[in-house]
Amino acid sequence: MSGLIDEAGSYRRGGVGVPEGSHVIYLASPADRLPALMGDLFHWLATSDAHPLVASSVFHYEFEFIHPFADGNGRMGRLWQSLILARWSGLFADLPVENLIFPHQAEYYEAWQESTRQTDSAPFIEFMLTMIFDAVSASVAPDAPQVAPQVTPQVEQLLQAMHGEMPREALQDALGLQGRKSFRERYLKPALADGFIEMTVPDKPNSRLQRYRLTDKGRQLLQLRREG
């Protein structure tokens, strides 16, 4: 979070809400309660006998509910779940939760909101377990000939042009494109929607610091194209 907020790594000092359009759909815990709430959460994690798949999902949900930082709570909660899972099984070192969630962001936020509405983390846990199950199933499937997914020529051109983390302007220049709207609609949005690329600042799509990079799925597609 360095460079994105003034006090990176410190609990927020004031109130914060979760916006949806022009409305605040959730008002987080008061700032003066954060040390106690986070202490309770870490104590629960250390002493819980819940299975790590469930415990990590509960921790993720409760972290977001507490919302301890001024910004970046989403990415930190997903990072913590990744760390908890990776300590349980090395398989998850290669399956970060951020990557599992990115193609399903709308469903992710809907599951969190439904758990908050019900005051029950079960909907969020069920969603996370489904995402994890799908990812693990794909990673341990028996060896079989891989078939490159069908993508539009525009998306494939975008993937071929990507090198490291690139801002939108640099991608447009690399492709020789002028129209910003056409680039977003025909190149950027489809590649993001299909999970071939990701944002470096997913919580703030319009951030001036926004960059785009290939995901594992995008790199696999390029590899399949080269091998084919």
C-alpha cells in the first residue's frame, strides 16, 4: 500500500464505509475498537479447530467486516487467506486467492454482502470454497491435451503486446491504437472479463497508478499458442 495511502501498515484513525455507487452499503467498526477486534480475530485463528479451508474463509470475511485500514482491505484480506492456506498446503502457494477471485469479482462482493445482511459468514464461506474447489480441480486434473481457449483477435493481440506491468496508454501505443473507448470495449474489458489479464490496483479500477499484467491463464494461453 506504500504510495497509495498516507499511513500504510497502520490502522485507520477514522470511520470508513464500503460504497456502492453513491450509497454506503456498510459502515465499518469504529477506529478505537480496531486493536481489540483484530486481536480477537488473530486469537480465534490461532485457537480454532476449524478446517483451514473454512478457517481461512472465516478470517477473510471477518477481516473485511472489521475493515482495519483506510484502504486496501480487500487485497489484504485475500492475501491473508492465501497465507493461511499456503501454511496448510504448499499447493496454495501457486493458487493465490487474488487470482481465484478476480474473474468473479461481482459474485465475491455479492457473497460478502449477503453474509453481512444475514449476519452469518456461511454464504461467503460457500462462495470461497467453490472458488477454491474449482481452482484445485483444474490444477490436479489428469494430464490431457490442452486446447487453447477461443479468444477474439483483439484480445490475443493485447496479450501478445503485454510485457510486465503496463498502463493503458502504453498498451494502446504498443498496439498502435488511438481510440480509448474502442480499446477498452474491444481489447481491455474482454481480456479482464476472461481472466487473461488483471489490474495491479483491483480495488480502484480508475486509479492513476493502474497497471495491467498477464495472469497465469493469460501466460498459459500464449504458451499454448506458441506450442500450437
